Amino acid sequence: MARESAGVLLFRRGRTPEVLLVHPGGPFWAKRDEGAWSIPKGEPGEGEELRHCALRELREELGDPPAIAVDSLIELGSVRQKSGKVVHAWAAEGDFDPATLLSNTFKVEWPPRSGEEREFPEVDRAEWFDAIAARQKILPAQAALLDRLLERLRREGS
């Protein structure tokens, strides 16, 4: 069975809409930029409803995101990443100051085969991007989520 994640694509309106993307922390992603950013997301716990998982992951990866009600989430559907993982996503309007980022951490043996375990943030950066920049930064499979949000905002006249 394919692994699953659930996440929230946070957006804000302005002259042009902007979306908040996060850069994965840790040594494996340190030198990657274009095509490496993601929506804040993570795997659901046993029996956890996906929308609740998406909001939990938003809190865990950002630290202090805007308060978002489950019933205000905008369905964006799912995408399958290159790894086979299925990402279920919702959008939510809100603001977040990337300078306040406070992500959960994870431990990994680093350097490899050193026997030393180091702790890294799950997310090392968060930034707001307009649609053009976001398309360059986001993981290729997640670009469809960006397209779905932008199409919805166009239909609404935003």
C-alpha cells in the first residue's frame, strides 16, 4: 500500500496570490532548492482523519500558523509523487511570518555510518512565493496542487 501524506497549501491574496512553501530540513536537502520545496505535510497517525492530519502537520512544521477551521479547508485533491507517496491536500487562506518558523525535529545518523545521531528541523525554511516562483520551487508532482488552487482563485475573481 502506498504511503500517504496530508497537507495544507496556505495562500494569501494581494495584487497576485502568493503561496507558502517549506524547504525540507536535514542534510539530504541542504543543497537542493528548485524542485525541492513542498506544502507543509506529513503522514497521518493510525485512524487519523486526513484533514485533521493536514492541520496538525501545518502546526508541527511551522510552529505558530494561523488558526484554520477544518470546515474552511478548500479541497485540492491528491497527487502521487515520484516516490509513490500520495499527497492529499487542502488550501487555506491565512498569513504566516516565515521569521517565526519553529519546526519539529527529527534524528538521523549523520554523517552516514559515523555512529553519531544528529537532530535536524523537519523544515528549515518557509517562504511566500508568487505563482511563477512557486512553480520553480515546488516538487514537480505538487505543482498540480498549485494549479488547482490558482484555477479556483481565478474562478472566484481573486
